[in-house]
Amino acid sequence: MSYCLNPTCPHPENLAHSQRCQSCGSQLLLSDRYQVLKPLGQGGFGATFLAHDQGLPGEPSCVIKQLRPSVTAPHVLQMARELFEREAKTLGKIGNHPQLPRLLDYFEDQQQFYLVQEYISGATLQQEIQRNGNFTEAGVKQFLSEILPLLQYIHEQKVIHRDIKPANLIRRTQDARMVLIDFGAVKNQVAQAIPGQSEQTALTAYAIGTPGFAPPEQMAMRPVYASDIYALGVTCIYLLTGKTPKDLEYNPSTGEMIWEPLVQVSEHLTSVLRKMLEVSVRNRYKSAQEVLRGLEMEPYLDSLAKGLLIKGDVGVKEQTNNQIANSAVLCEGSPANSTSAGVAQVAAAIRARRAKAAESVGLHPGGMRPGVLMAKPTVLESNNSNGSQNQNSKIVRKLNTQGLLTAYLKGRRDFALHNLSMLNLQGADLSGTNFHSAQLQKTNLQGANLYESDFGRASLTEANLRDANLSKAYFSNADLEGADLRGADLSHAYLSNANLRGANLCGAILTGAKITDEQLLLAKTNWMTVRPNGKRGLL
């Protein structure tokens, strides 16, 4: 089927290969490239559609968002155009992240404005709850451990999402990771300017967000980063109760949502959610990093050790003590914050937990280096709430060099959680590959093409990455201690919270990379190292 994008078309559905709409006569192939198949959603700002990109081999699916200005006066259209271009640039800037859909195109056609984005296949959290029931406390904590670093990344780009809710969070079918969609970038409505009203007011005089999920300051058109924290808290309440904000009661005196009697979670998680849901932005968590620290490590690890019970299309997931520790290590912060008392306590808790886990499987605690995953699969035993023993194991998948290269040539791009330590992958083309939480200790990747690959939370200790193409690669919370990165191209790579202690960055290219001076001080650099600002030399 081909779908007509004319907002006034009375019958937009057409036969698949029609050139023009049989109802209104409009051309159906948008921008001589995109065949629109069906609408995905509609609101006052415009509409969202599923389409095929006929300009690319295989005609891949994409999402088209159409902005429809409420009026067509020339000065209003010009304001809409400027706003549209600004928002498109924002989407392009934040799209270099494995948990965000990429911006593929944007253009104006017939006084309508269009954004084209990557299509994410999967079920929303709203659909998961409707199909499989509510999340457990462990499931909510795992959800937060995956979303909060993403939210931190978005805010670091000076972007406020403004519409976080279960319907905008998709568990991607390909790798079961959470993807945040619909940034509200095209939800700005350009109102008709009136005498005495500034252009800025005309551009922003439309409250963006979903009632109940958006906090008071956002509905008053004064959103801040903490507004997204509130919406995330409301999402957690939905995951625990299956109830939307409109189904809940509110305190008439304070405006606070009444949710605590409906959930059965620990007092610790209750206190964290309570602070996320503070009506007053002054009392709320100010950043995603604050929430992660607020979760703390010991209760967080103890809860997750009992098993991740997220219900969904991907089934029940199991985690070892290694994976739990890596989920928790998000709270450790970057090396820049390693001197703070709070982070020191977090690090101590993680080390104590790992030592305890090592003893439970017969390993000497000294044999485990903090931040490094164990190469062998382990079984973690813990007592459940009823006092009985519950085994929670996850087999770390091992691949040899030939097996990995063969799988990649056949089109496979997902090697998350795999044990790839000590493989010889010198000069291999592995661009766009997902190595999230993989073990790559002492792996030889010299001269390899790893463009836009995901190494989030991966262990790359003492790996050989000399002269590798790591442009736009993602290393959030990765362990690169002692890695050889001499001459590597790390331009525009995302290295937030990565451990670079002892890493050799002599001659490496870091132009535009997301990395702190404190991280660089822990690494080896020389006068040939290209810093993030494009200049060569030491700090």
C-alpha cells in the first residue's frame, strides 16, 4: 500500500505501485525517494509514518515525521523552517549512540517539513506490560541501569527529551537493548504571532510532553534536565503497577502522585523513586548521574543477583555476578570523579562484592582485577526471598577468530556478551559491530576497521588497538586499562566514563572525542597525540 501525505486528503490509502493519489492527485513518492506505507501516529504537531527508502539497495524501512505548521503566513513559515532546521541539527548531533535512532534525512516539500529517521523494530515497554504483566524490582533496576547512562549522554549534548514514557521506549528485536525514540523535536508548534508577542514566544508557546509524565515546570514551558528524571520516575511506576498517571490518585494539597501503596519494593528503591518524583524541581535529582549514585551499589547488586525478571518478547534473561557488576559499575563515574567520597564508597562496594563472588566460586579475590570480567563462565548462588537456594547462571559465549570473521561475513553484527579474549583479529573489517559487555582482553585488533562499533561496558584490558579505525566508536564505561591505542583514529568516539589508566594514546587522533582531561592524564600521550580540540601535543 502507498499512503498519501496530503493532510487534507479524504482517502489517503492507495495501491502499492500508484504514482499519484487516486483521491486527491498528490504525488505519492515523497522527495522522489520515500514510499510511505502507513501512519504510525498522529497529533497536533503533525504525523509519523512508516516508509521504504527506494533510494537505497534493499529499500530499507525508515520513519518519516511530518511537521505541519498550524498557519501558512510567510513569517510563520520562516520561523517554522528555522525551528525545523535547528531541531534536525540537534537530532543529527545526538544520533551517534547505539540506543538512539539515527537521523537519515530532512527536507521541506510543499510547505511541509519532514524528518527521516532509522526504523527501530521491536516492542515498546507499554506493549510489554500489556502482554506480559508488571516488572519486578530487579527488572526496574536493570531498566534504570540501561537508561540512565543514555539519559546522561543526551543531557551532555544539551538536549532535553521532554517526552519520556513507556510508549517511547522500544526493546530492539535485534539485540534486546532499550532504544529511546520520539524526541519531541518536531513537536514544536509555531503559533500565529500576535502584537506584543516576541518571535521566541511564538516558537515555544506550546507545552511539549505527555500530561502525567511531564512535571509541572515542563507543562509551564520551563523544562530542565530534571524534567526528564521525573518522567523516567513515572515510567518506573508504570512498569511496577501497569497503571498510567491518569489511573492514579494525586494529593490535592501537594500535587504528588500517590503510588507507594501500590508497589512492593524495597525501602531503598522507594526512596530513590520518591526523589525522582519530587514535584518541586528544587528537591528532585538534578542529573542521571545523581540517580545512579542514589541507587547505591550493595542493595543494587543484591537485588539484581536474584535474577533479572524482565518479561518481554526476549524472554527471561539471566545474569552472572560479572554482568551484574558491569551493570552496577555505571555508578562508579569517570576517573575525573574518582576522588570524591561518594564514588570511593561505590568503588569499595563493587570490589567487596566481586571478592565475595570470587570466593563463592573458588577463586582467590586477588585473582580478579577490578573492572575485568572473568574469562570462564561462573554460577552465582543466592538466597531468594523465601530462603531457598536459587541458581542464576549465564554462559559466556566463546568464539574463535575464524568463527567470528565467518559470522561477520555472513551479516552478523551482534557479539554482545561474547568472550573474544586473545583472538587475532589484526586488520579485520568489523565496522558497525555490537561488542557491548564483551570480553576482549589482550585481543589483537591492530589496524582493524571498527568504525561506529559499540564497546560499551566491554573489557579491553591490554588489547592491541594500534592504528585501528575507532572513529565514532562507543566506549561508555569500557575498561581500556593498559590497551595499546598508538596511532588509533578515535575521532568523535564516545569515551565517557571509560577507564584509560595506563592506555597508550601516543599518536592517537582524538578530534571531537567525548573524553575528559582527567581521563587523558591517566593515559600515555605524546606530542603527536591529537587532542579533542584538534591540536597536537600534551595537555
